[in-house]
Amino acid sequence: MKVLAAADDVLNSIFHDVLDETGVQLTTIEPHNEPENIISALQQDIFDLAIVTNSDFSPFKLSDLISQIKSEHPRIRVITICGYSTPELRDKIMASGAEIFMDMPFKYKELQQLLTG
């Protein structure tokens, strides 16, 4: 499975630590608050899944980003990990096309299980 994770350098480092032992082919980027950086990265390779966090975005912009990802890459599954969560925000993100919404801090084992079955 090929996964793109878009987060700040701290979270990307955690993703590597958590997922390297699972056999997932992980690519990480720091989007620097630019959604186009994520879209561009998704066009560079064929990914099965994108992990999108609000570490580099306002949580309120995530639903627009996910809608764009799903519009341009409908077969890519999206996991959203968010440090700010309300039921309304969760519903909006899920309605935009995210398959999974996880709160921060997230459980490492839970993320591993989601990606490895």
C-alpha cells in the first residue's frame, strides 16, 4: 500500500516511526498551508491512501481539501487526523469524502491496524 501523509515535520516523523514496520510505502510532505502542495504530490505517484492532518491547515479548510482530493483522485482513501474536533466539523469532513476521522492525539496501534487490516 502506498500512502501519502501531509503534516508538519513532527507528525511526519511520528508517521514514519509508526508505519515503517508495517510494510506501508510511506511518502511524507509538509504542505506549508498550501493545499496545492498535496494535490501536486498526489499527481506525482499512484497512492492508495492520503493521511491529511490539520497540523498545517485550519481544521475548517480540511473539508474543501478533501473534496478536491476526492474530485481529482476518487479512488484514493482519505484518513483525516485532526486536533480540533466538534461533531459538526467531523460530520462536515466525513461528508466531504474522508473515510476515517481520527482525533489527535491518536493511538499509534489504531493507525497501524487501519492500514494493515
